[in-house]
Amino acid sequence: IRQENLDEAATWLSRFLGVPIASVATANVGSEKAYGDRYRALLETVRFPPAVLDEAYGTRFARHFYAPEELAAFRARWSGLS
């Protein structure tokens, strides 16, 4: 289960384990902390150079867990092109 798909975790875990799971609790949510406003502002403004994105999204793990169109969307989001 990918971190960004945790809202679907109960469904997938239920299917995998063969038992009903109502929900999976979330914890340590940055946007809900005292610094939440600063965290949101950072996410809205931070951008990374192409070399950093190449290193992050060019790994075999990134290519294994994400489809090419997902990686392209991540690159666009974090480079400021989205």
C-alpha cells in the first residue's frame, strides 16, 4: 500500500486478509499540527531542480511502484509545471 493511497488501505487489507476491516487510523498528520499553516505554505511553494527529481523518480523503486504517467505528474507538481 502506497503512502498516498492510505485512504484505500482498509479495502485492500480486507481483500488481502479475507476479513472485514472498517478503517485504518491516521496519525502524525503534519497539516493538523501546530505548524500546519507553515507546512501547507511550504508544500505550495517548494520546487526542486530537475536533477533532484531525476534522482528521486529515476530509481527502480519509483519505476516499480508508479506508472510513467504518475511519475510525470509528480515531476510536474514538484518542478512547478503543474
